[in-house]
Amino acid sequence: LGSIMVVLYLFSMIFMEILLRSRKLAYVTGIGAGAFLLYTILLIMMAKSPKLGINALVIAGIAFYAFVAIGGFLLVGRRIQYRQEWLRGIILIIL
């Protein structure tokens, strides 16, 4: 599970750095606040389960970085007016 967090960390930091370089500090702050809120809620909910143990921290961390990476990708894509044609292609292939 930890390796998933490393990959998501890489993508989230790349997208956040692109947003910071293009002077979109409000977006970076909003994504960070939303991800922190998600992390806190998940951690509180999963900490009550004795079966998860330390995995609750790892799962909440994965959710945090996934939220940041997806939010950063969507905002950077919107900034450069990128359309996800590949997404439609993958969905049509799967269906």
C-alpha cells in the first residue's frame, strides 16, 4: 500500500507545482484544504475500527494524495484546455 502512496505523491506534487508556477495559489490552497478535510474524516472513521490498525493511516494517506493528484490534474487540464479524449476511448473499449 505504501508504494501506491509514493506514486500518488509524485503526481500530486507535479500538478501542485505546475499550479504554483502559474500563480494559482487559491486553487492549491483549496485542494490542500479539501484533501486535509478528507484525510481527517477518513482517519477518524477508520481509527474506530480495531481491525485496520496502522493500515487506516496508510489508506487515509492514499486518499489524501489521490484527491490532490486528481484535483491538480483536473485544474491543470482545465488551465491548458485539455480534453480527455483518451478517457472516452477507454470507456468505449471496456463497454
